[in-house]
Amino acid sequence: MKLIGALVALCSFAVLVMLIQAPLGLLEKLGAIVLLLIISGMALARTLPAKGEWGLVMLETKKGLKGIDRIARWNPSFWRSFADFGLVTGFGLFAMRVQRIRPRLLVASFIVLIVASFVVSKFTLIQLGWVGIAIGAIGGIAGLGIATVAVHAATILAAPTTTVPGVMPVLPGITIPFFSGLAALAILASTHEICHGILCRVEKIPLKSAGALLFGVIPIGAFIEPNEKLLKKQPAQLQNRVFVAGPTINFALAALFLVAVAALVVLPPTLPALNERVVISDVPSNSSFRGLIQPNTTLLAVNGEPMHNVGDLSAYVTKLRAGDRVALTTDKGPATAVLRTDRQLGVVIRLEPQLGDLGWGSRIVVGLASGGLIDKAKLSYMDQADWPAALYLFGVSFGLLSFVLNLAIGMINMFPIFGLDGYRIVELKIGRKVRPLAWALIALLVINALPWFVG
């Protein structure tokens, strides 16, 4: 049966690759891929010793639990302080109402929170400036995220056909690079759950099992199964530490990846020059270029200005305003339209490096660096490129992607929405009163997704 399961996985993966490359719009491609993953997940659940339902597959194991025990025994006081630090950075002043925190740790956490709020406000869709820093200090990173979602929802309601979406699905191979995206998600999910497990063992809560969660053949997460009955009997302070541990490690990883990417970018490598390819991966229904440009089109120039990379495009787009007539030059021909929104072209962009044909061995690195498929016919060529260049580019793109994903998913996990860590923390403090807030946040997220569907 395991052999049959392996064959099912290989065949499903091959079909997935074909769908990723297919010239379909985002929604059409998403529907086809979801259907494939549901079917393949149900098949895997029948052929492997695994639990599964509607395409979701749980691969359980007890391996690794002893390792989590050893990490928890290493320094329990450190892990408790780590979790308390996460509560402050995640919830700001609200953390003082749900947890008793040592004064020195509280002061240090607030200093980090203010710096983090400044950084986060620079990477959110709505630039809140000093207001964002103030919101972060009061409500933490979760509060800053909620404020951003609320402000953008109001903008969408005012102009639903001219505003870009405030949320985007995380789809390896479609909205993020395939291989580097899978690697980043695997690290994010595994460290998140492992940290939950560490705090469980620090507080003497037994762990039943651990494992991976698949959607079809795509790993989408990991899980740690504690003794929930015993956990619910513990004091609120102890439970808070267990719940907040996962988002906290995501914030810590986001900071580490940001520093690593900054170091790679600031320190000039002695590598051959690399060109890059700016690809339009999708055109939302509310875009002026809808129907004029097809997905998977390479953007060459904007109003005659060459676009070698996303940096060129970002710098140029900041000069554009609603009502400007913009001419795009692509590999499939020109397209001209009048912009509906300031500083937004209205297309979803993906960056792909252009690397030379380096032979069979190095083409594996090329495939990883591009986040795409290892297919000679699909590679773009240039005269100079080598292994170090490909690895350097992969490191930068992987690091930046890991920073964004850890920050975004850690932030959303702090939201008091059903099933998320933030909900369980807030529920311990205010009980059933958290439910209206959860439904309100779900409504805001739905509004943020409206531009994908409203033309």
C-alpha cells in the first residue's frame, strides 16, 4: 500500500506541476489545483497509514518527542520568559491584563515592540507611520495588523473596483515561488508547532504525538498533539505561554531572516551580474489591464522605461497616479490602459531570475533559485552565471520570503479568530465576549478579499 501511495503522490505532483505552468487566471488555476489536491489527499489517506478528510492528510508519529523534551529541560526559565516576551510584542498593553510579567522583561519587550511596530508599519499595505507605532505600542503587532485590515477594508468599501486586495492566498508556484515557498512554509510551520510543544513540556503537559499536515501532496503545516484535557485545567498564565509560543517563534524568525537578507544585500558579493525577469502572474478582475494582459506574461517596460527587476518597477510605480495612461511592454505585445488607483498598476507580480544554462547538475540550483520548474525549455538564458550566483540569489529570495511569511502568519495567528492562538488567549480573559470580535475580524478579512472577485 505504501508503494501505491508513493505512486499516487508522484502522479499528483506531476499534474500539479502542469497546472502551475498552465496559462490560467489565478482563480481558475486555484480551483483546478484545489480539486486536484482534494482528490490526491483522499487517495493518500486510503493508501497510507494516515488520517484524512477532504484532501487533508495527517501523518502522525511519536518520533521527535524526546528531542522536544530535551530542549524543554535545557532552560525552562528562558522559555517562560520567551513566551512572556511574545505576549507583550503580540498584544502590547493588553498583555499586562492577561499575564504577570517581570518589570525588566516588560520594559525590554516594549522597546522591542516599538521597533517592531516601526518595521511592521513599513511592510503593511497601509502606511500608518507614527500612528502605526502608537497602535503597536497599545495593541501589539496583533493590534497593528487589525488596524491595517480595518483601514484597508474601509478603502475597499469606498472604491471596491479600484482598490487592490488586502489579502492574498499563499500558493506555492502561483503567488509565491514553488520550491523556496514550500521550504519557507515547512520551516515556519514546523518551528511554530515545535515551540508549542516545548512550552507544553516546560509546564509538564504530556504530548501524545506530532506530525505533518498535508493538503493533497503539498505540506501545509505541522502539528503537536498535547493532552488537551490536562492543558485546559492549568492556570491561565500557563495556558497563555503555550498558546503564544508558536507566533512568538515566527516573529523571532522574521527578525532573523530580515537581518540575514540585509546582510546579503549590504555586503556586495563577488558574483557575476544577474538579470531578473518581472512576471505578471495574475491580473485581478478590478484591474484596468484585465483582458489586455494574460497571466504568466513577462513585463519588459513601463512607458518605455526598462524593468529589469521588481526594484525598478517599485521605484517607477510610486510616480504614477490614478488617471495616468500607462503603456506596458511585454513579451506578448504591448498593452495600454488608464490607471484607477495611485501608485498601483493593478497586476500581481512575481520575480524570476534569468540564469544561464549551467549544465544538468547546476540546473537543479537554477530551478530552486527561480522557484519554478527544472525544465531546460523554460529557462531564460544569459552569458554569465554560475553556481555561487544562483545560490546567492536563492538565499536572498528565500530569506525575504521567509521574513514576510513568518511576520504575516505570526501576526494573523495573534488575531482573536476562531481556531487561532490569539482567540484562545483572549478567550481565557474575556470568555464568550470574544466571539463578536472574531466574527467582525472575519468580516474584515472577507472585505479585504473582495477585489479578487469584484470587477
